[in-house]
Amino acid sequence: MSDLKIDLDHVAALARIELSAEEKVKFSGDFQTILGFFEKLGAVDVSRLEPCAHAFPVYNVLREDVPAETLPIEALEKNAPAFRDGQIVVPRIVDDNA
């Protein structure tokens, strides 16, 4: 198995989670097992395989885009948190200083 040391504090910070001491011990072993699986995968000869995004062909399975009746404005107003001038009002998420 790999002798690679995993910085669990760094991984937890990336995942934005807090780990207890017990969880760090458990996950350390789990990560070592996962790295062992990657070592097994790395041992497989794939030099003659063509790179691909999917194992099988992927086709568009979306439905036909057909115009249909929309909800009445009254139903939208009733379900929206805020409504003004015929539009649903949502919290601002764009920063002007960016």
C-alpha cells in the first residue's frame, strides 16, 4: 500500500467540514484504502485504449421542446416570496465591486 501521508485537516478544509479526532483516525484508514485502489488501477495497462468520456455512447434524451400554456400570473404571485411589476423578486447575488 502507499506510504503517502494525507493531510486530513487540508482535505476537511476543502470540503468545509470539521472532523473530530476519532473521525480523523477512521478517515485516515479509509483514505489509505482508497489510495490502494488507485494503485491497483494504475497497474492496469491502458496504453492501447483510446481515451473516452463515457464507456458507452451517450445520446440526447431530452423531450421535444413544445410550446405550452404557462401558469397564470396570480399563481406565480401566490407562490413567490416577493413579486413586483409582474416579476419575481429574488435576493441580489451579484457584487458590484467585482
